[in-house]
Amino acid sequence: MTTNTTTYLKQARKSHAAETADAQHVVHEMLTAIEKNGETAVRDYALKLDKWQHDIIVTNEEIERRTHEVPAAQRRDIDFAAAQVYEFALKQKQSLSEFEATTSTGVTAGQRVIPVNVAGCYVPTGRYAHIASAYMSVATAKAAGVPTIIACSPPYRGGGIHPHVLYGLKKAGADVIMTLGGVQAIAALAYGLFTGKAADIVVGPGNKFVAEAKRTLYGQVGIDVFAGPSEIAVIADDTADAEVVARDLVGQAEHGHESPAWLITNSEKLGRRVMELVPRLIDALPPTARDAAGAAWNNYGEVVLCATREQMAATADRYAPEHLEVQAADLDWWLENLTCYGSLFLGEETTVAFGDKASGPNHILPTKGAARYSGGLSVHKFMKTLTWQRMTRAAAKQIGGTTARISRLEGMEAHARTADYRLEKYFPNEKFELGTPVSV
């Protein structure tokens, strides 16, 4: 198919739209039951869906016992990666500042930057043990200064939380850890079940049911991003190494059957070479990854051929991918001109896998085009910028008159009278033009 000289060498067979209705129905039923029956319903779902009938809150003794199993070398890797995420999040926090300023009228106004009180962090465990998601969410909340961090992760293969995930949660600084997965975990965090502390924000990746639960509860609780299956787009020109491009596409398709992998290029030769390589690389994977990546590439993979780099950039912005790699000449041009992505990886030397695990910037990112209007999880998601103001009576004199007149233009008489009274109280011997009182 060709549109405005943009050609699909390979086009997706499926879209995610059809999956949404099913998830909405399931999630609505579950949330209704949990809202009605609380912890009892959560325990019932934990037994039915995850075969878990033990304690929900993991005790300190259990954390110590199970994380003691993690070998020292693996601890060092998790420690290093968690520190990278924490340090980057601290730098983000330093980019926010409190201030106050006084205008010429005498109004003093300012900004406070404070963390939310309770953060809920969800860490999925299904096809893979998502160790990195443990410290990506919790370490970032810790850097923000959140007083209470509650983490949830499902039981792994009939046991408790995967020991590596549990160690990651402990190392990153979770205050409470619960053995819960799926919709019931999101609901427990939002409603404050088992802890008595309802989360102000719930963050973390998950399957379509987790994503739908977060979307449904948004408003009652804050969320990080509207998330769906993991995505990668690679922008590559004729300077790129086709095998590196192909390996990076397969690396993200491994996430799941519905994970799109997109190549945007102005080189037909490169595009066709990548299309030859990807199936071979998938066939060489172990069974679990081969099954996921094969389905993802067959159904959601695309190779888009563009005429110019401007078209490539416009196409990437239209897709607004979760992860966007650029393997092309003049990296500074791409950094300046690309505007819609969850996280950007410039040059062959970096790759999405580095960002997913250990480089520092967060890997919990917007999908399904949400990068058009939202960034990913950051320390800012856990912070609130709050404004305050005070003023002199001289300032109230000018502000009050303007407020009264505009309020009456809008038809809001009670608003206007709050200004009228102050002007009468502070300046009893003066007359003011306060607008025409509202009569209807």
C-alpha cells in the first residue's frame, strides 16, 4: 500500500482495537465485585486466577528468607541497575524547583513541589520475571520522596513472588509488599485493601486487563501511563547495520504475542534485508520467546519505506512508539526533530534492552500512541506542583476590582461579592467600579 510516497514493505495483519472490548467487560465485572466485597473478593480472585491462598502481605521474615536465595552475583547486577534508575530519578527531581515571586501589584505567589503520600507499584510476572520493573517503579518513587510505597507482584509458578523480583522490590525500598497479581492487585492498591492506605497513584506495566483496570480507576487514583503491549520502532537509513536493526526488533517482539515491531527506513535494500533476517533470528530463539516473537512479528510487525528523512520523522511521530531507536546519520537532527516517543535511543551503541534493564531512564512508558501527549514514568509522576499566594491590601485593591467586574460579566454574583466586601472593609472611604450586579 502506498500513501504520500510512504510504502509498506510489510504491514500489520491485526490491530489492538478488537482486544479492548473483551478486557473492559472482564475488568468491569471484577472491579464491581471487589468494590462490593473488598478483601474477600480479592482473595477469591487470587485463588481462582493465581492459585494463591496464603498471606497477601509478605512479612519481613519471608522477604529475608526468600531473597537470601538470590546469589551474590545476581544481587550485584540488581543493585547496580537499581542505583542507575535511582540516580537518574534524583536528577529529574532536581529539575523541579520551588519558587516565589512578587508582582508589581503586590501579589506574592509561589510553587511547592511535594510527593504524593502513597504510591502503588505493580510488577507483573507471567511469561517472564520482570525484575527490572521492580526497581524501575519503586526506586523512582523513593527518589521522589514518597512516604509510603506499596508494591504488588503475583505469585510465580505456584510459589510466592519471584525471589529476584522480591529482592528488587526490597532493594529499591518498598515499604509494603503484597503477593497479588492482575486486576485484583490494581484494585487493592487503589482501594487501600489489606494496608488501609489507598494509593494516590498506581504505576507499572501489565497485560491488557491490568491496563484496563488502571484506565477504569483513573480519576479515583492517578496512574502513570495508559499502557498496552510493548512497542518498538527503529528508524534506520543506509548507514545502519541490518543485523543490529533486526536483532533489536526481535528483542522487543519477544515481550508478547501482541507487541508491535516497526522499521521505518528510506532504504529499500535495508528494509528487505531486515525482513529476511527477522524470521531467522526468531527461529533461533528458545521456545517461549520464539512463540511470542513469531506471533508479534507476523501479526503486528511493519516495515515502512519513506522517501526522505522528514517523512521518516513524521511517520515515527504518527506511530508515537513506546521505544524509538535511531540508527541513522546525523543523530542531532533526529533528536531535534522527533517529538512523539516514550523513550529515544540514539545510535547503534544504545538499544532498548539497555534502557529496559540498566541504563537509568525509566522503562515504564506510554503505548498505543499515548506518547503524543504523555511521557513515561518519571519522578515527576510522583510529584505534585502546588501553587500558593498571598497579597497586600494594596494588591487586593486592584485585583478585587478586576475580579468583581469579570465575575459579573460571567454572571457569578457570589464571586463578585467576595471582592466587594474586601474592598469595602479595607477601603471604606473609596468608591469602586464593580460592574453591574447580576439580577437573574
